[in-house]
Amino acid sequence: MPKNAMVSRVESDRVLVLERIFDAPRDLVFKMFKDPKHLKRWWEPRGWELPICNVDFRPGGVWHYCMKCVDQNLGEYYGMESWGKSIYKEIIEPEKIVYIDFFSDAEGNSNDAMPSTDITLEFIDLGEKTKLINRAEYASAESLKTVMDMGMLQGITETWDRLEEALKQMQ
């Protein structure tokens, strides 16, 4: 297991909790989630990029983004776009971000055929390190199973690996 491996667990069959310790101070880790120029460096699995990333970082504000597969080695996914939209509910800097996350289209309309997620990110100060806890609550066990079957856990693992790399470059 890597030094700072992600730990995951399912609670009450519809809540996925992910935890990882990052080798960076809390203020810096938090900043990586609020600034579009930082998000564009890490918010996607390997082989994907974030060509569009619009962030209105305030309660009630919207984050709308597009992930695009740019790696031909990913076969059927090459050239594919995946749009997402989040609405911030609560922000306590640098401790917590609460938002609802949707699949969307390029205009920002929610895709109701796909499950939405209530996300709470907690940033725990460990001095020169930060423990990040991502609590994702789904409407049903079936909704959680849908995103797990889509490979969401692998995608988040790769994304958090990229976050770790970006944090190292900034220090």
C-alpha cells in the first residue's frame, strides 16, 4: 500500500467515505479545491484533462466543468466528454466544503438519469500534513452502486494521486 493510500468504506449502504493524508498544509490543500487554475491541474483521472472549469466559490455558487479524454490508449473513452456541475451549500475556509454534485450537459442542465451526490469535504489540520475526508451521500444504495460500477473509486484514486503530485510541485 502506498505511503498515503486512500482508505474507503461504505456506511449505511448509501454513503461512501474516502480518506487520505496529503503531505501539505491544510491551507494549501483547501486552496486546490477553490481555484480553477489549480483544479485544472489535478481534477481528473489520468488520460483526461479539464478544458472547461468555471468556479463561483461561495455558498449558492456553481462549479461547472468538462472532463475530456485525451489519451488514445483509453480506447473507447478517447475524445469523450463528461460534464459535471456542483452547487456549493456551505464553505468554512479552510475546514469544510459542502456541495451537491450532478452529472450535467454543456449548458449546465442536470442529467437526472444519473445519481446526484451530497458531498462533504473535511480538511483536518495535521501540521505539515492534511487529512482529507470526502463523505458522499447518495439517495439510495442503487445510486451508489451505479457510480461504483462506473469506476468512480478508481477515478477518485487517480485524481487524488494527481492532487498529491500537484501539491508537491507547489511546495
